[in-house]
Amino acid sequence: MKPETIKIDEVTYVRADAVQERPKGNRAVVVVDRGWIFAGDVTRENGRIHLSKALHVFKWTSLGFSGMVTNPKKAKADLRPIPDVDIPAGAEVFCVPVPDDWGL
């Protein structure tokens, strides 16, 4: 059995393979009010969220939201390409950073 953590001089360390790296780049799944879910390359300016290379996350059939974000193919996500999306920043409920090739 491998240890999950180790403590040295009152500092707790975790295994390197247990740490998930934050995706690089600016691609994200963005949840907005009224239940709309989009993905794209995010630019934020002037109180707006602009998504390029945009996708509408229409539905998925398994694994829940986090599973869909982690592996859209396994979750059988229906990702529909759409023109760039421009959203008022106040409509954002939350966003989840994803790898640069997510959904493409």
C-alpha cells in the first residue's frame, strides 16, 4: 500500500501523481443562467465573456457534470459547434477550465 501523504517537519506533502494539474490555456466549460452550458476559448473584457471555437453542450447521457467535463466522449456528450458566443459577465454561474483541445 502506498501512502497518500507524508508529513515532514509539520508540513504535509501529497504524492505527485495524486495532484491534478490545472489545464493550461483559456478553454473552459461555462455555465450561464437559465441552464445554458457552453465551451470555448474564453476572453473576458468590458463586462463580457467571449467564447471562440464555441460549442453548445446540448446534453450528455452518463457520468454527471464532472464526468462530462473530464471525459465528454465517455459521457456521450452531444457537443454542437456554434458561432462565437458573447455573454454578459453577470450571466455566468461558474466556469471550469478544460484542456485546449476539449470537445474539438
